[in-house]
Amino acid sequence: MVNLRSFLVSQGVDLTAWTLTSAEGISADGRTIVGTGVNPAGNQEAWLATIPEPSTVAFSASGVGALLWFYRRSRRA
């Protein structure tokens, strides 16, 4: 069991000024969570969070790393 707010923040979700009041459902693959909360304006609102697949995040990070490597290499030449 994990703290939902902490988990979502660690995945890059900006929850500034949000209060999560409940999580109502989760998809079979565990990547989509729905619930209710209080938004920054103070209104009750439904929310949906989709967590990216770990392989997608790793692939994106490796792509950015490769681009930086090529950029630095071309600047030296």
C-alpha cells in the first residue's frame, strides 16, 4: 500500500492546491486511476490520472540522452 498523493507526485502529476478525497476505481493494468477531490478553486471535481508504462518512460529518457550526446558531439566538431 502506498500514499496515492505521493505516488502521483513521484510520477510527475502536479497536485498543487488539490486535495484528493477518494480513489473510486483503477484499471486492470493499474495505470489509470479515477476519483474525486477538491480542485484549486475549492470545488469538488472528478479526476483521472494515467501513469505511463515504465518502458515508455525509460525509452523516452534514453532518447533524450542520445539527443544530448549527439548535440554535444556536434558542438565539439
